[in-house]
Amino acid sequence: MDCVAADKRVITGAMPQPTAPEQEKFVRGLGLLDSTMLVAGSMIGSGIFIVSSIIGRQVGAPGWLLVVWIITGVLTLIGALSYGELAAMMPKAGGQYVYLREGFSPLWGFLYGWTLFLVIQTGTIAAVAVGFARYMGVLIPWVSESNYLIPPIRVGSYALSLSTAQLIGLALIALLTFMNTRGLELGKIVQNIFTTAKTGALIALIVLGIAVGLRSGAGTANFADLWHVRGSLQDVGGGLSALTAFGLFVGICVAQTNSLFSADAWNNITFTAGEVKEPRRNIPLSLAFGTILVIGLYLLANVAYLTALPFASIQNAPSDRVASETANVIFPGAGAAIMAIAIMVSTFGCNNGLILAGARAYYAMARDGLFFRRVGELNKYHVPAWGLVIQGIWAAFLVLPRTVKRDAAGAVSGYGNLYGNLLDYVISAALIFYILTILAVFVLRRKRPEAERPYKAFGYPVVPALYIIGATVILLVLFIYQTATTWPGLIIVLTGVPIYFLWRKSATA
């Protein structure tokens, strides 16, 4: 607490901080295992079961598919190990919001929190809820994105509707939000159970997929010719595809919107620092253990896909459900149903972790006078219930918009949803703040050399610098070649500038 007090005096313009008694209302109920489960459970959603099909079309070869996941794994692990220094130095509720506020200024912290609320956290919650509903539809055909309770109402290039799948997504958000208002213990139990279940299911898919694939030889050609680009290729922007060397480079960078999204949310444990036992020790360890576990499983899952399926089957998996195709090889005729259950378990646990953690960041903002005042209060169960409710309402709203599909003649040919767009918005906006937060490690080393650092970033300064360089290259490629979906993310970030000054003015009035 002495170090934190000194930190507040150093930062010019820092907003008022919560008093010790207020902070102590949080219950430190998350041990190392619980924290690791929160890291892993928030990372594993539906992405690993579908996006390898998309990546296969973007990079066009088995070897490059693995390279995309290796790059994602390296970036994610470096990011987590670098965040550990900040988490051990400032083990406070709010996590990344606090690091940006202390490393740069309250404005930068607010811009992150604002983007977290508008897109990063709530958009991911909405996307995962829709994913849950889509896979429920495999088991219960009534649940469908085209079975409308309220038909689409078009508004320009978008539409609003309520399908049975959207209804299930809304119900999932409402249920998990309510459960998490009942206290940390219930949220922790749900997280531990579902993370254990989905980790076990993913391990089973890997082991059985590799074993059956080795017997059948279905993926022999994949490993015999890892690097030859073939099959269905996707335009990755500007008319480029993986057929050219530069197109392949762009494709690898663009593919990160899918793989990084699937490995995102590892930083959520930092939001709950006020509820972690021995946070200076357990948060860095849980970041390391959780990310290593998940990245290892993701790489092995892709090995299983390549072992069990010809590459063309990965590229052209129906609805991109490459894991379901792999499960059909293992359990002919039953694979789709088995994977639907596994993915429902996975997305349920993922959304629980996202919902639990996100509200803690808004709590820290509200305590600084930069969000709705009630969000900075804890209920009788020692959780920020108002933050949970407001987060749930906005995430539910994001479930409703649909994208309007048009044919070559410009006529409406059907309706998609905002899920794909949200992936791009989340990654482009989140990458900006990941880069800035790791840059804060360098800034705070210079500004506060005397601060206590129970854990120091691995390989500093070279390894954190590699993350900044790699993530910046990916970000630049996205802004140049994926303009339709990435620039809106930057605009959302910038909308927070006037909102910050309005909120700060009202807080001091």
C-alpha cells in the first residue's frame, strides 16, 4: 500500500483513488488454481474449433497454418509474461486500465476502459453468446439465426432482428450476469467446473484426432508437403492472396485477427486483482500457467486437424466447423453433436469468465470518477453488481444487429450478423492497448525505478520489445488491408476523448 501511495503522488493529474476501507470490501477468494482457471477459461471459447478453417484459406498451406498459431502463441506468451511485472507492481482492481493510467495518464486509462466497454469486452461477450447459440442449434434445430421471432428491420447496411439464436444468446448473457451478481464464490465455482470440462474435451479431441488420423493416413499429404500453397484461397485485402510472397505475408498478419481473438482475454485476471489471494505472486504465475496451457493445447489441436483431415477439408469445412469435421472422423455420424456439446460447454465457461472480470475494470473507472457512479459500488455480496448489469445490457444490445448481405445486382440475399466484424474490431482495438501497456513496462522502469517489483518482465528489454514490434507490424497491415473493419475500431477509441473530458468535468463539478 505504501508503494501504491507513492505511485499516486508521482503521476501528474491522476484521478482520486479509492480509500483502503472501500478496497477491502472485495473478498480475496481467488487462489492460484482459481486464477489460472480464469485465465484459461476466458481464453478458450469457440474460436479454436472454427477459425483454423478460415486461416487455412488465408495462408493456403499446412505449415503456414501452424506458423500463424506459433506467432499467436509467442505474442500471447510474451504479452502475459510482460504484464506480470505490472500486475505484481500494482495488484489492484482494474488491471490494464490501472497500468495505462499510471504508465501514461488518466486519459489513456480511460480510453482503454471506454473501448473495453464499447467493443473489447462486451463485443466478445456478444460474439461468444452467439457462438453458444449457433452450436445449440445443431442439437435443437428450432434455435437458428434464420428462425425469426422479430424479422430483420433494415437500417442502411445493417438490420435489427430477434431470431431464436439471438434469444438464446441474450438468455445466456442474462443468466451469467445474474449469477455473478450473487458473489465471487458462485462465479469461481462455475469457472472452475466449465474450464476443467472444456480443457478435458479439447485434450480428448487432440488425442483421438491424432490417433485416428495416424491410423487412417488422412493427413499424410499435409505433413509430406507442409509449405506448398494450394486449395481455396481468400483475398486478404487489396486483391492479394497467399499465391505471392507478399500476399502470404499479408495473409499471415490478417490471419492473426482470428488466431489472436481465439487466444485473447488472458489479461482478464488482472481486472480481478482486488480479489486474488497473494496477488503479487499469484497473478504473474496464473498468467504464465494459463497462457502456456492454452497455447499448447491450441497448437496440438491444429496438429490433430492436420493429422485427421486433408487440407482441402480443413479449408472447406461446412460453416468453418473444422473441429466438427475432425470429430466426425473419430465418431462417424455423431461428431457434429459431440462437438456441439463440447463447444457449448466451452463458450458457457468462457462467457462466465469474461462477464466476471469485465465489471471490475468499470468499477476502477467509476472509483476514479470516470464512469457511472453506481458502478463504483459493491453490493452485499462484495461484487460490482451495477457494473455487471450495465455490461450485460450493452453486450445484449450488440447481439441484435445483423449485417445485410447483397448479391451482385445489389439485392438483399440474406442476413449475417456482426460476429465477424466484432472479431476484427476487438483485435485491432485491443492490439493498440496491448502495445501501449507493454510500452508502460519501459515507461515505469524509468519513472519509478525504486518501485517494488516482485516479478520482472521476462527477457527485459529485448523480449517485451519484440512484442511491440511484432504487434505493431500486424496492426499496420490490418489498417492498410482490412480498412472496412479495423478503422471503425480506431474511431471507437477516439470517441472516448470528448467523453473523458465531459466525465472528468462532471466529477469535479
